[in-house]
Amino acid sequence: MLESVGLLTKEDLEVLKIELKKIYQNIQEGNFSLQDNVEDIHSQVELILTERLGDVGKKIHQRKKQKRSSFSRCKIISTQRN
């Protein structure tokens, strides 16, 4: 999806898929844990991707911010209608 809306190039997408598979493998092997200052697994994965891939990993956060923003707008509109 991120590629289809122009947030990732095909190359970015391939690199991200490779790294996500590595993270998944680490989880399966029991070699994954949350750092103390990390809120949840999504944030930990984002942090790992950013550490490993730099700007490409940060693009995941951009999509997360867009989802939050969309949710907030929907909540405001819903509240205003009631």
C-alpha cells in the first residue's frame, strides 16, 4: 500500500520486506524484545527499521502519523455531528 500511494519506491519496498522478514524470524526464534523506552511492538519494529535502514525505515512512521491524523479527523467530525 505504501508504494501504491507514492510513499515508497519499489526499491524501498523490497528493502523493507527483507528487513521485516528478518525481524519476524527473530520473533519466531525468541530473539526479540521491547526496549525499556519503547511503547509497543509496532514502535519497536519501527525503531529497528530506522536503525537498520535510515530514512527508508522512517517512512513507516510517516504512514503511522497519517493514520493517526485520519482517525483524529474522523473522531472530531463524529463528535461535531452528535
